Amino acid sequence: MFKGVYFNHQVANATPVTIQLFTESLQLDFIGGAMPAKKLHWLFTEITMELVDRNFIRITGTGTDAGTLEVSDPVFVKDFLQNYKHIRGAGLHELALRGGLKASLLILLAIAGIILAAHFWVLPWCADRVVDRLPLSFDKELGDMARASMDEPVDTAASQLLTRFAAQMKWDAPDTLTFTVAPSKIENAYALPGGYIVVYTALLKRLKTKEELAALLSHEVAHITCRHSVHKLCRDMSTSLVWTAAFGNSGAATGALFSNAGALYSLTYSRQYEEQADIKGLATMRSNHVNQQGMLQLMQELQKLDHKLKIPEFVSSHPLTDNRIRYVRREIAANPAPVNDHAEMEKIFRQLEQLYHK
Amino acid sequence: MQQEYGPSGNPINRPVISFKGDGGTYFGILIVNMLLTIITLGLYYPWAKAKRLQYLYSSTEMEGSRFEWSGTGNEMFKGFIIVVAAIVGYYILAFAIGALGLTGPVSGTLIALTYVFIVFLLIPYAIHGANRYHWSRTSWRAIRFGYRGDRTEFIKLWAKELLLTLITAGIYGSWMTMNIRNYLLRNLRFGSGEFFYDGDGWEYFKLNLKGCILTVLTLGIYSFWWQADIFRYYIDNIRLTSKDNKVLECRSTATGGELAGLLIVNMLMLVFTFGIAYAWIQIRTIEFVMNHVEIRGDLELRELRQTEEEYRNSTGENLADMLDLSII
């Protein structure tokens, strides 16, 4: 026997009742009051129930004697659900309502698992498939836009020499490639989608041989032919899209947290891309009969820059050069290739060098 | 406890509203909602909302009985789909206009017309629909609430008030807020009980003017006291009356200091848990409101009778959600 409160759907008067629980039904006995002794019998098939928490349940009779029963009794809730379960399976929500915080935390973990899986495997995969379908003209437009927004000064004389230097090599690229030298104190070079390659003068000055320059260009062109920028863009966009869909506008704080995590993760994307560009760049050098050692020399040159900065590999986008040197060595050893003289390249390289050592 | 008697000789009641839920359970509900919403790419939204409201309402107790939210996911899904379809339709239209290459004054006029349509017609339509649905699905001891406002009347009132607010560069806003609130609450029923709200635009304007000036002078600190004043003005003028002229009146006991405590702690919790404490914050806020509203009068809640019909069209409710109008 349990105690509950009954409402008849006509007036807001609470009538105390005692409840008997059977395997497939409930019986309500009205106690005391002016009302003549009355009983209600509800089959489980004629009721709907709302489990509020493990202490409180609301049961509504939908048959001829429509009425609502409310019971605040954890023992009743447990016993009733045991009998009622056969009629209706338990859902996830019920688990959260009855299990309290512990169940919630488990579900939270499951969600985290799903999000992580989607973030690290499903979404990048989907994004890559999207890139496969994007026309090359998209890269071109993107590159044009990026170039317009950066608006970097151009060293015309050096750019002409660099273009002539690059013309000595055969590129396996569907885009027309544009090579530019930009005056800057930063030792860097980059590739924009659509075939734009920009080398900063500071980096150019550090290169000692034509092979190093060829390696640098091969690496940057590989970024373009692999469409790394577009891949990265699609991956980033798909992630943020799903994130917004899932969380809506719930909390800018979460959003900020995520964007930081996202930035860190996109670094690992980048490292993966850098390695791919290194390997593909080596292949370009081989097919042009350029000495692959140029790539190693380039790395060693970059290593000197690294020592100035001392960034842990986890937060740096280029795989640290020690690591790079290791796999470049391995790659060269595995793929020996004949080397040509390239007198014309040598000549242009020396002209370039002279531009900066007047 | 000694029984009090009012001037009419009827006993005075002090029904207490309290919240029985806990943050952990509510957190669980939100988490499951989130999980299912992610998996279904957002389609679970109506069911998620139903689960959330069911828990919040059923955890709220008055006179020993819990409130009830009887809206269901299926019901709200219909309205949800209609609204989503409308939004998709709108985008297709916008795209078509773009594709036709309309530019300059033509597209400008179209944008302006759309804006007027949304602000003058769609918002009041959503508010009306949301009130109709929301209150019809709210009950206590199986007695339903209900909203009896007239849609055309409300849209006309809204348009008039909004126009006056625009013409007066926002100064009329206080009057508008009060007139809209008066209309909505005066058409609200709790079974045979009728709500009444007596907000005065001038009083509300003075309150806001004072709040605004002092907030600027105190570099924002006064804003909590301003909020408490607004809260008090919203609560203190609510009454529930019955046919035989018995009445229950509400009174706010929240002070600016208490409100500051609540809001500052809420903000700190939110920031330092990266939003995970959201469930607890909402529960804290609900408990605060309930602990700071006193109800007093000779109306007997147990005498309220069922009078309100059921209303199952959730389009307005969903539209209000999408427009991000927090009405109720």
C-alpha cells in the first residue's frame, strides 16, 4: 500500500488515496472525506506516466475515469517502474532521471567520445571527399582573394629571376604557377591555393645552393598540388558547422574553448601536410634530376632558425626539423636518382644571390 | 500557526512555490538532450525541449502539488517543421531574388518590406501563438492554464505600440512594455482564476530612467538594483482573482544586493566550468525567483475549476524560439 494524491481534472482539489500495485494495473482507494468509499482501477494500458525523478512520479488515467495520480515515494516509483517496464522500455532520459549525476557523467563521456570521433575521423574524411569534388577554379579564386587581402610588396627583379629559375624545372601541377619574391625580414615562404608561391627575401638570402632553392620550391608547389589549403579550410569549416548545430548558441565560453582546441588540432593537420609536401617535393626533385641532398641542406638551414625559437613540437606547425631530417634521409636512401648538372639553374641562382650581396 | 483573516473576513492563504529539482538530474537531462540532438542533427530539438520543460515544471511545487508541462515532442515537432519549412522557403525566395539580379532600390525595398513584416506581424504572431500553446500545456493539479487573447487584436496593439516607440525614438518603450504585458497577463487564466496585471507606463518609465542614470553614475554597479526594481515591478502588480472576487497577490522580496550575488556567482560558475555548470546556474536562478516571490490572499487554489481548452498548435511556440524571443 502506498499513499498518493488524486486529481479529478475538474477542480484543483487534492484527494488523498491509497494505491495498490498489481502486475498489470493499479488500484486507487479513496480514503475518508465526504466522498462515499470509491475505488478506481487503472490498467497499465490505460495510463500514461511521467517520471520526474526517482522520488516523484505522475500517472494519468486516460480511460473513462480520467484523472491524475501523483506519488512522492521512492519505493513506489521503483516498484511501479519494475511492473510497468514490461509495457514500455526504458529510455536514455529515464536513465538520467533515475541514475542522477553518475549516469549523467557517463552520458557526458559518451557524447565527448562521439564528438571526438566525429572531429578526428568522420569530419576530416567527409571534408576531404568534398574537396575532391570542388573544381580547381575554387582554389584559384581563394588564392586571388588571399593575395588581394595580403597585398604584399613585390621585388620585381628577384621575382623575374625566380620565375626563370622555376621554369628550368618540370612541375607536375594542373595550375599555372606564379613565383614571387617579397621583401621581408621574416625567414619564410608560403604557397597560396591556385598556384601562387611567395618567397621572402630573408629566407632567400639564407640559401646557399640552387638545390636548396629547388627543394624549397618543390615543397611549396607540393602544397598547391595536394590542395592543402582547401583541405584545411573544408575541415575547419565542417567542424565548426557541426559544433554550432550541436550546441547552438549555448554558451560563448564553450565556443571559445573549442576554437583554441581547434587551433591546436589544426597544427597537427599542418604537420601531416608538411610531411606530405616534403615527400612529394623530393619526388619532384628526383623527376627533374636535381640532387635530393638539397632538401636535407634546406632542412639544416631551417634547423638553425629553429634553435633560435625553441618551440615544442606539439605546438609548432612544421614538424621539427630533426624529425624532418630523419624522414627525408630515409626517403632519399630509399629512392636514389640520377643527378644532372643544371648549368642554367646554377647561373640564375648566382644572379639571384648577387642581387642581395652587392 | 495562527490563521490570518482578510478585510472581507475570509482566511488569508500564503501558498508557497518551491523548487524540488536538483542540478545533477537537470544536468543529466540536458546532456541526454544534447547527445540526441547531435545524433539527429538537430531534429530532436522539440523532444529535447519537452523533456527539459517537463522536468522544470514537475520539479516546481505549490501547496504540496507539482506543476505539469504536458506538451510533447511530437506536438512540438509539427510546429517545428512548419517553421523550419518557412525559413527554408524564405531562403529560397531570397536566393531567387538574388539570382534574378535585382539590385539597388528594388532589393532595398524588398529587404525593408521583409523587415517590416517580421517586426510588425511575425513577432506578435509568434508571441500570441507561443502564449496560447505554452499556457494550455501548463497545469497544476490537472487544472490547465490558458491564454485567451485575440490574435488580430494583439497584432493591432503590437503594431500601434511599436510605431509609437519608433516615432518617439524608443522613449515610448516603457509604455509599450507595460501595455503589452497588461494585455498578455489580463488574458491569462488559471482554470477559473483570472490573472490581472496593472502596469503603468509612466511609473515604469521613471523606474527605468532612474535606473539608467544611476547605473551610468555608478559605472554599472547600480544595474543590479535596477534589475531588482524591474523584477519587483513585474511581480508586484500580478494578481489572480476568482469570480467571487477573492484574490491572490504577488510580491517580490528580491533586493539588488541579493540579485548581484546571484548573477555574479552565476557568471563565475559559467566561466570557470566552461559552461558545464549551465544546468546548476539555471536551477539556482529558478530557486532564487521562487524564494523571492511571496503570494498572499484569500483565494483558495483548491477551488479553481477546469475551464481552459487544450490547444495543440505549437507553430507560434517554435517561431518564438527561432526568433529567440524569451517570452514566458
